Amino acid sequence: MKKVVIICIDGCDPEYISETLPNLRRFKQSIGFGVIPTITNVNSVSIITGTYPKDHGITSNFYYDRELGKAVYMESADSILVENIFEKAAKRKLRSTLITAKDKLRTLLSKGTDLSFSAEKPVSWIVEKVGFPPDIYSIEVNEWLFRSLLEVLESFDPDLSLLMTTDYAMHKFPPGSDLANRNMSTIDELVGILIDYVESKRYSDDFLICLTADHGMSEKRRGIDLEKLLKEEGICVRFIPIIKDRYVEHHQNLGGASYLYLKESVERALEVLSDVEGIEEALSRSEAVELYNLHPDRIGDILVLGEEDVVFGRGRDVLFDVNLRSHGSLHEREVPIFIYDESFELKENKDVGNIALEWLTAKA
């Protein structure tokens, strides 16, 4: 019986992958691209649906709902507009599992699964087998996730599994630092244990392992308060930080992309933004939809993307200094796409889920 495991290493910029990771070197390795904006919710939903945001409807971690008249978190499965791979697998009588670090991803991605849990809300029998999960703001929580996956494979025997780690380590530690190396070495060791488990079960030819990331990560040193900037020009806007979620410790709600909502003066705002140092692109809604395959009803009137070291957020001044690692811009688009099989070559992380399901359901 065929089995598939998809591993998404949250925030795993290709620079974290070094020659000293022997088990990851056993994979067919390539560098591909995530979708824009380069944030977790958007890319994780693209992975499990095989579609762009224009189809699945998830365009942000956090967005302004014009109908409700308020900003809301995009973390409900009901927000997704198309079927995911778990729902498709269920129609074929296949069992699936989702294991996440963050509970927001469990609630967003779990529709159609037979078993889902997070490090924040683990199921009791996993706690009995593996122990209580470490704090969500730790490196150790990723090890707990992998060991939980191994227990699920042994005890629950799913056909399709997805593991989503946390990017806490990537937000905190740059590639090559001691703690970043420790985090990746632990992940590499656990991937090796997974491969050994598969081979010990004597079904390695019928087991596909796919590893990718939702986005990369960059050093950020400059902040821009877009709301203040435009207010100084007499333009009133509603600023929505695309990266915003409940895990503020990771990124302080500062990211390289934002939506701006305006009642008027869109062209004037675009003109002002085009002259601001640190802004790489300022696009109208129609331009953003066309260039980055976004859903027109779920984005702002303007999409702003920053240069590599720039984030957008609220500061005391229009321009402010920051010292953090974050994502959201074009510069975190490159991601690893590793397949434990020589026959696939993928260019985008959104294709991983589709290829996995096609392989799983193909007749031998």
C-alpha cells in the first residue's frame, strides 16, 4: 500500500541547507519558489490545494473583511474556496493526518483529515506515547513534532501525512549560527530516522517523502510606517500587516508585504509610494491580481512589497530601525523542494501536494 509524507519546514530558507546534513542529501534536491506574499497561511494553503491564492482565496495571515467592516485572522478552513488534498484523499477512502506546531494551521488546513493535532493542542494518546510538547517558542518543539509523526505512522497508519514545523528558529537565528545549525541538524537526524523507519517496513518503493518550505527568511533592518507616510501627504489609508498572526514573538507583526485600503486617492497613493526608498513594488489591486495570482476580493486596494531588508509596521516615526528576521516580500520566495524519489522535478512549492496525491492514487 502506498504512503506519502509531506514535510513543510516553516521558514526554511535554502541558506539553512548545508553540506553537513547527510540525510537531506539523500533526497533529490532543487530550489523552487513559493507564492506571493511569502507568508505561512498563503503558502501552506497553496501546498495543500495545489492552487494559487486567486483560486483558494487565502491571501494573508490577516486581512480586512469589507463585508464585516473589520480586520480578521485568516485561520479557518471555511475561508478556503477549493478542495484540499485531504478531502480528495477521503473521497478515495484514504486516511490522512495533519500535525502542526501552530494551532492556527491545524484549524486552517485540517478539513478532510482523519487525525489532526498541534503542539499547542495535542491529542492525549500522543502525549502518552511521546510526552508533553515543548513550548511553541522553542527549537525543541520541532523534534516533538517529528517524533509524533513517527508514532502516528506506526499506530495510526495513515496513507497521507503532512507535518508543519514552526519557523521560530529561523526568525531568531541566521544561517550558520550555532542554534540554527543545531535546529537543522536535529531535523536532519529525524528525517534520517523517518527514512530508516520506511526502509525497515520494507515498503520504501511504495513510500514517497516530499520536503519543502512555505517561505524563506531575511534579515530586516529598516521599518516603514506606511500609514504615517501617506497621512503626511494628506492620504487616509487603512494599513493591514499581511504577516500579522497570534505568534508575535516570531516577527513582531513586521513583514515585507502589506495591503492598503483606501476610499479614494489610490492613484495619488501609488505615486507617492513609488518614490519611497525601501519600497520595491507598490501595485494596484488589478496589477497585484495579474502579477501574483491573488484573489481580487481578498486583498487591499494596494499591495506594497519591500526591499530585502525592509518591513512595514507601526512605528513612532515614518522611518524606524528594526533588528529582526522576517519574510513576506519577493526576497523570501526561494524554498527547498526535496523529493525522496528521482522521478519528480518541481518548480513551485504549491505543486508538492498535487504530485503527492497523484503518486498516491496512481495505479502501480
